[in-house]
Amino acid sequence: MKIKFSAAIVAVAVAASVSVLPSAHAAETVTVYGGFSGAQAEGFQAELDAFGAANNLDIKYTVLNSFDTDIRVKVKAGQSPDIAMWPQPGGLLEYASVLEPLDNLVDLKAIKATLVPGWDTLAVKGGKTYGLPVSANVKSLVWYNPANFKAAGLTVPKTDADLTKLTATIKNKKLGFPWCVGIESGGATGWAATDWLEEYVLRYGGVATYNSWWKGKVAFNSPVVTKAGNKLAEIALTPGNVNGGGKSIAATGFGNTAALFATNKSKCFMMRQGSFITDFFPDAIKAEYKANDFTHVGVFKLPTPAGATDGVLGGGDLAAGFNDNAATKKVLSFILSDQLGQGTMLSKYPSYLSAHKTFPGSKYSNPITKSIAGILASAKAFGFDGSDLEPAIVNATEWKELTNWIAGKKTMKQAFAAIDASWDKA
């Protein structure tokens, strides 16, 4: 028996079958997770959008506010992104078993050849590379307000001795606090204190000792790290040197210090912080900075103590891939190259720094960013953020115990001993 279909039924059936077929031109989605936000995230997404439009890809960047915790939850729940960007190479390598080696995803040799030396071996395990930088930052910087300096008759120090003298002058003349310091950062509270300590371990110990230290081969309670800790204490724990003393700076958000030094001369005069801190400036100061108006923003390299190694501390975000999809490979090849940042990134985020020596300096239209890029490129001794290279348990313990020390809950020796003990759990 023949079954007869009405034209209407056939039309509906055909429409239904067509509606479930994917479009041959539909853009494939690539998900990227990271910890940076604000203007940097906006600039990054803008460049992803442009690359995606040219390659028929829909690339979505998602900010994880507590990256270390959130990425762990996502991966355990089977919700891994295609690409993730870690601020800590040590944390990245903890996921090596579920990541694809970059050796299989990109032209690794070509990309490594363009990087500033030292950036190509930060996330290597078992002879395989799992992560490479998408951005860099320089941490050995002291920010100041030129208008406040001029009004107080102060000059930028050239040596560590000059810096010590300047600190005393500001305090003795009761101009305000010499230093703005804040180490509170939610679940990551304490990382800003690790940067201060690392600055001086790198200088007093040199690169070899510095690298042995973050690898756990040089103890925190060793002479060189103790010397660095005493230098930090001289700056941050000497009465009158910082905004409110140790207990206060332990509770002050690291980003809040950007407003203290930039807008109110009665608060404090200098802030040692990384190049990314510009994203935390008050809106009015950010607008000035973006327009290359440096009335209220100046920067100089943190001076090195006499007889120590002239070093530069830095950090950055390293990208890794969770799969070997063709789309994932395309996006990784772009964001790991010197092409990232050459689009609209710098117009939205003037403080962006590339870790590629082949990145054209002419792209840095902001003079301060250009000078910071020069500091990075000419570093005689470069150290990547040590706590970011440590195993996660040691990193977390260091954040916690340095905060305890700064806040007066423990002595430096007690805090250092607790950090040393954490290596047994790594």
C-alpha cells in the first residue's frame, strides 16, 4: 500500500531537516580562560575578535577572578577550556597530564626563536613545552607622582643610597609616607610581598642563587634570603615608612595603592609595583596616562644596593592548550606570536608588554611603556617571578606566611621556616 503525504507535511519535514543541519559557514567557538581583567582583557578580546573574524572563529575570553581556584574546579568538573593562561608557570605544569604539549600544537622552534631569552623554558616538563608567554610585565619599577615630587622639592633617586636618603627626607619633613604598599589580594593575598622579597634575593644572590632558591635548593632561612628579608623589613616595617605600618599594609589592597600615590600628596610618594599597575590607576589618571600626559605619573627602575647584581624581576601570563583541535592550534599560534599586541591592544591597554624580542618598539606609543620595554630588553640579570614558578603548595604557603610576618603575627624567621617546611608537601 502506498502512503500519501500532503505537500504541507513534506514542506514541514524538509524545513525541520534543514533547521538541524549546521551551517557550512558557522564560526567554530574557541574558549580561553585567564586571570587578567579590565583594560587588558578588553584589549585582548579586541585582538581575538579581529583574528577570529579573519579566520571564521568565535573566540571567547573569560576572566576567572580567582584563577588558581577556579581553573581547578573547572578542570575537575570536566569543563576545561580550549586554552588557559596561567600567571604561574609552576601552577600550569601541575596540569601537564591533561594539557597538550605545545610541541604538538604550534611551530615551537619558530616561536621560541623570537622570545626574549629565558621566557622559552619556564613551563617545560619531561622535555616537553606546555606553556609560553602571551604577555610580560616588569616588576622592578618604582612609580611616583611628578607633581608631588616637584611641589616638595624632591628628585628621582639614581642609587639605592639615594633612595634610602629620599625615604628619610620624606619622613623627617613629615611630607607624608615615603612608600605606598598593599599586599591584600583576596585569595591571593601576599603575592605582592613575595615580589618585594624576590627583588632583593635576585640582587643579593644573582641569577644562579635566585633560581636555586625558587627550586627549593636554597632555603628561605639561608643567609642570602635573610639578607633580602632584612632589606624588605628596612623599607616596609620601619615606623613611618609605609601607609599605616605592617598591619595596615597587610590589609590594604595592592591596587588601592595606585590611588594613594597618584592623587593625594598627603598620603604617600612612591610605589614599587609591576607595569600592570596602570590598570588600577583612578579613572582620571588612566585618562591622562592614555593621552601621554605624565603630570601625575612617573616611573624609575628600583635601584640596586651597592655591590649587588643589577637585576630585573618580571612575570607574565603563559598560555597552554587542553586539546589539539585545529581551531585551538590556530588561536595558540596567534596569541603566542609577536603578532599579538600589534592590533588594538596598546590603544586600549597602553601598558601591554610583549615577551618577544621581535616585537616592534614603534608600536609602544606610550613613552613610559617604551622605556619599560627597554628595561626588560636590556636586563643584565632577569628573574621570572619566583613564587609563580614554585609548586602551588609552596607558593600558597609563601603568600600566607609573608603576610603573617608583615602583619606582625610571626617573626621573619618563623615565617621563613614555615615556607621551608612546605617543600615536604610539594
